[in-house]
Amino acid sequence: MINSIIQGIFEKKGYEVVCIDLSQVENASCGWFIICHGNSDTQVSAIAESVEDETRKQLHIHPCSVEGMQNAEWVLLDYGDTVVHIFQQPFRVRYRLEELWGDGVITRVNELKVTE
């Protein structure tokens, strides 16, 4: 699932993709956060739609819920154990999720590495 999500992000040129493994963090609400940002509401919406398209095409799944598409400052796609956060850059800086969840294992993703 993570590769499908990251592929959707890279399809629309998402920036600074980060995966946070929260599986060993006590009281975490899910196992993974995937975080990125875009430069405009249009790009943030396009990234979110691309992630939904890739997960639907490749895995035949849909997010349990989608929040924030109306103003596209911070879009959240909830896939149960994996939650995708797509920000506009100023909002990503403001909310600093990487710092808030720093107990997790943080991996910066520079390119998609597809595993067969």
C-alpha cells in the first residue's frame, strides 16, 4: 500500500515525502503516517486524487474517509492502518507532524522504490 500511495504522490510532484512507522509507538492511532506537501490548493487536491486513483487501480481499495478537500490546505486520507497527510507547505511547517510523531521511525523518500 505504501508504494501505491507514494507513487500517487510522485505522479503529481509532491514534495518532501516522509513515511513514519508508528507501529512501535504506544497509543498511536495507526501504523503509518505518510506526509508530503504541495505548493497550492490545486496541487494538494491533485496529489490527493492521484493517491486515491493509484490505490484504487493497484489495490482495489478506497480510503475510509477523506477530509480537507474543500480548502485543500491539509488533506487527510485515512486508509485504516495508514494515514496520508497532504499539506500546503505553510501548513506543514505550522503543524510539524514529523516533530509531534518523532518517536516513530522516520524515512525520507526521495524516489519510488517499487518492490515486486
